[in-house]
Amino acid sequence: MPATVNPALLPWFDPVLLPRVRQREYKTCLLYNEARDWGSCDGGFRQQSAYLPDRFGHQAGDSVREVIQEAVNQLESGNPCVLATVVRTKGSTPQKAGAMLLVREDGTAVGTLGGGCVEGDIWFAAREILRSQGGPEFKDYYLNEDIAARDGLVCGGTMYFYLEPFWDGEDFTDIGSELLGAYDGAEPAALATVVRSEGDTARLGAKLLLRSDGSIAGGIGTAELDEIALDAAGRVAAVGANESVTIDDQTELFVEGFTTPPTLVMVGGGHVGKATADLAHRLGYRVYIVDDREDFANGERFPYAEETIVTPYTDWAQHLDVNVNSFIVVASRGHWFDDVALESALTTKARYIGLLGSRRKTLMIYQRLLQEGVPRERLAQVYAPIGLDIGALEPEELAVSIMSEIIMARRGGKGSPMTMDDWYLDRAEQRANRAMGATAD
């Protein structure tokens, strides 16, 4: 036992309750959370101070960009570090693929893997790699029902991690700098890494970087493997997604796309546009504002906007470089303005275009655009009327509806309620009855 632990956790540290194989891991969790200002495992990854830096400099709200930047900074300063990445998940987990935690040589960390014991164990493993000067590792962490209940967790899935040590600048600095460039507005890029290799198919840690111009750096091992990696890279680069690719029973690739952060182009700076832009900014989106009135597109009204553009709606898209990782919301002040604003939006590469308004207005706009020669297939890609049906009325409520649909489109969600059906309630009731019966005995 550590000399000082969170008193609230002491009842859990019981050799009878915790099999020997888990005692080291739980001690690690106690030590890690002691360093994180009493963050606890007993709340199911309950990190209430998730966005407050702890005494070790960890910031759970750090973005992937900040993690990569810090890795480059550490290596340029001559300091080794370990980058831990979630490469795959199954079931309910506190983080999904793409989440990162960088562990510095002094034990401080940047990023998050979801907090709690999972993050504590991976942090410990990274520290061990640094201590022993070990190589990269592929690790899985099972949060099945029994383990979750024993550790007091509410998640119940499996997380797969890749831990990679960087010992000097040659290991990552050049690649990291290119990825940062993609984040900051350069052309998108994708990085494929061999994260699991238990045979001779490929070397663990081998990397292939694909640039948007088709040029590559590095390689996975063979022309055939490189082709598989390039195929996946082409799918994820422009939208900043990621993909796990299983080559065979012993080999797995993790392919990450890197591009600018998701961007909201708000066409119309009125009440709904203001509420939607405000919410998008809070959600981490870059925001651009377009309106033909300076009073509704200015830095005072939208202080966080990357740019406010005052221009007629007819050709607004000519004033912005809209990439694939962009989401356009058309919500101007009237039917005719929405009509021409949508027509301009349809000339962009944005992955999402939504139109605010009634079905009647939408049909009238569609009719004119079809007469103007806009393909039916292109109009079918528009989200109109925009938003998820949550009964929204006020501008702020409409903003929630709109951004919920954008998140759904971006993350691949379904937009349906997540309420469990009666089968789950029946299961809980059966367990409760068994537990009460055992207590009575």
C-alpha cells in the first residue's frame, strides 16, 4: 500500500475482493490518483476536475494537437517521452480510438485516456518503459462486467492501447511537425502505424505518412502492406478520422487522419446563428460567420470567430476555402436569401450542409435549384429541415438541435434515444433480488 491514499478508496483495497492479478493494478491506480488530487476510481472514471490541471501538470481537456505539440517540444529539448494512444475499443469505454496521453520523463502527462484506473495503469506502463528503456507495446484493458463491478467502474468494454517511446528527435519530430502543419491549415495528412505485430508480417512501430499530394514517407514493410495502409489513409485524412486495420491474426495497423479542427460556417448571424455559433465554439469548432449585414458579422458580436465575412449571400462561398471537414449551416433572414446562400454552399466540399426552415420553404427552394440544374443527388445530401427533432423552439434550443445533428453526422451516430429497454431493467431487478436473497440468507 502507498503511504498515503485517498481514504474513500480504502474499503476497496481488500485482498479478498481483489484477486492477486489485480492488486498491482489497483495500487497503481491509487498512486496515480494520489498524484491527481484524489481523482477516484470508485466513481466509474469520475474525474470531476477533468478540465483543471493537477499538480503533475496533467490536463484532461488537452487536445490531440496539444499532445503532439508537446511530444515535439520534449524531443527538441532532448527529453524522452512515451505516447499512449487508444487504437481500438469495444463496448462502453471512457474514451474512443484516437485519444492520447503523453507521459514525460518526470511522470507528468498531457492529454487523457479517460481518467480513472485505466489511465493510471497505462501511465504506470509508460513510466516502466521509460525506466527500463523498453520498446513499444500493445496492451489491452478489459472492463468486463465482473472487473467493472469489482473496481467500482460504470464502463463495461475493452480498450486497446499502443504505447510508443520516443528517445530522440529522429523518432517523431519530423512526422509530428507535418501533423501539426495539417492541424494548422496545411494540406491533410494521414499516419499509419503498426501497433500490433506478433509475427514476421511487419515491424512493430513501422510508420507510413501519406500527404494529400500523394507523396509518402516511410513504409509498413512490403508494397502490399503499404497499399493497404494507403487505402485506409485515403479514407481518413480529409475528415480527421481514424481506422483500425487488421492485416492478419498477428498484425494490426492504426491509421489516423490529421486536418484542421472541425469548422462551422454559419451563414446568417441572426439569433439562431449567434446561438449556434456560440455553442459550436464551446464544442471546439472553428467558427466562420457570413452575413450581408455588418451589424450581424463583426468581431464584437462573434469575438471567437476565425473570420467574419460581410458579403452578399449569392457568392459567399467564393470568399472562403471550405474543406471537407467543414459544416455549413444556412440560417439567413429570409426565403430568398436562404435560397441563394444554399446554392452557393452547394459549390463547396463541406461534408455537411444544413438549411434552417420549414418543409414548405425547403421544397420551394429545392424546386428552383432543380430548375437551375442542380442535380437531385446533390440536394439529397442537404440536411433540411436542419436539426434533430427535440421540440426546440428558442434560438438556444434550436442551436442544440442543430449541433446535435452535426455531431451525429461527424461521429457516425444515429440520433436516437439511448434509453435502455425493459430487458436491462429486468436484468437489474433479477440481480437485485438475488443480492437481497443472499443478504437475507
